[in-house]
Amino acid sequence: MKYGVIGTGWIAKSFIDGARMLTQADFTAVYSRTEESGGRFAAENEIPKVYTSLEEFAKGDFDAVYIASPNRLHYEQSKLMLQSGKHVICEKPITVEPEELEELQTLAKKNGLIYIEAIMYMFNPARELLKDAISKIGKITSVHFDFSQLSSKYPAYVRGELPNIFNPALATGCLMDLGIYCVYPALDLFGIPQKTTACAHFMESGADGSGNAALLYSDKLVNFTYSKLGQDRLGSQIFGDEGTITIESISKLTNMKLIAKNGDTQEIIGDVAKEKLMGYEAVGFEKFIANPDDPYYTVTSERALQASRLMKEIRALSGIKFS
């Protein structure tokens, strides 16, 4: 599979490394706003062609595009690539608004193309291990998911700078960056909630630095918390009357354990390199391209739309706005 890449950050490099680890991916082009950053990224990742024009990039000799640009640009860039006949795998959040996602899903279908969100959870083999473990812990009435990770960009913000991740004009912030990793398993494991409540803490820039949400179901309550201003040390838990599942990383589904009510502990899975987990995204993407009728493509598309809708509801309840 020949790929083009939009974006030159660390996450794009991680996807490239993961795809090369698990597939025969051939990265032939990169788009960047500047020749300097594009050239440096291309040299570091052995990519032969650099574009600084998005329109020219869209005409490039590749079949698929991985998009890792700021959130605000995902919609317009994905639309141009789909109109140009390219399959698209776009970093989370795939679009800012669910209406944008619906439009692009329709466009992709019309053009016979694959369009998915690059979200580790949906392509992680540990997802099935987690589902199997859940079947062993009895009746579940309470769940707590947490993704709190002190941002590497926070010191720059404290110095008075405005990193992209803390700039509401780019449709960023903690919910869009980290909270989404709690939204996905909540919807995938337990379905659409009957009621949602949420709130957020805001930084001076206007971005949400931390937040929480509670999803009420007929038989359980799913709570999740997320922060870019502090580091979680306890992880996530799913509580059943026959046992508890602990998850060190809800984004990677790593270091998961099943603890029976008598205290006996069973490891579900240990640690896995993030690059490999992103490689699983490339594996799933290429499988869909080879077999567009794969039922799991429909599942991932529906889950992406459900997640986008729930994120929009949480933003409204929390007062999160993008200037």
C-alpha cells in the first residue's frame, strides 16, 4: 500500500513506524506547510517526496492518506483527499462535528473509498481480551475510566506560549485529545447511555484542561475523568460482583488484570509498544481497503459517529467552545 502523510509530528512518526512494523506500507510522500519541516521529516522517515501544496499533494502517486494535522483541519483535508480518490485514515478526533463525519462517510461510500478514524482501541487485539474478561466478573454496576496525562506541552504554556493542544481555535483541549479514549470503550462495551452529565475545568486560554462525565445506563453508571494537567497513577477499573478488571492504560489497553472477589489475580495482557498498537490501525485500514464489505468496517464507522455525537453532547454540557 502506497501512503501519503499529512503532518510531521511525533504521532505521524509513530504511525509510520507501526505500519512498517506490521504491514508492507510504502510511504511515498509527506505534506507540510513548510519545506523545512517537511524535508526534515521526510529525511528522518525515508520518504522521497515533499509537498507544500495540499492540492498538489492530493494528486500524488499513492493510494491512501494518513492525516495527523490539527483537529480543525481534519474535515477539509479529509474531504479533499476523498474527492481526489484517496482512502483516508485520520487521527482522532476524525472530525470536530458529527455532521461533518456523516457527510464524509457518505462521500467515501459514494466514491468507493475507505474512511476511518485512527483510534487504537477499535483495532487493538486486547479489545476482545477485555470483552472476554468482562464476561467473567458477574454483574457490573460501576465503571471508572481515566486518562490523565501531564502534557509535555504544559511547561511551554506556563511560560506564556500557546501550544496547539491548548488553543481552542484549533478545536483542541483535553476532551478531544484524551477524553475520547474513555468515550470509545464506554460506547463499545456498554452502548449508548440513557443520560449524560459532564463538567470541565478551563485554562486561561479557554481550553479545557481537565473534565469528567457520567453516563447513566439502566443497570450501571460509567464515570470517566481526563486531564492534561496531572498524571494518573491508578488507571481504570470495571467493577463486577464476581471480580474487578484493572486497566493501567485505557488508551492502549495495556497491563490489564482480572482480580476475583477472593483476591486471586490473573494477568489479561502486559505492556505493548504504542508503535505496534498504531500498526494495528494500519493493518485494519488495509484489510478494509482489500475487503470493503468487511462487517467490522461498518462497526468502526458507526462507533466513530456515536463517539462524535457523544463528544458533542459532553462539550455542550461542559461549556467547551472552540473560538
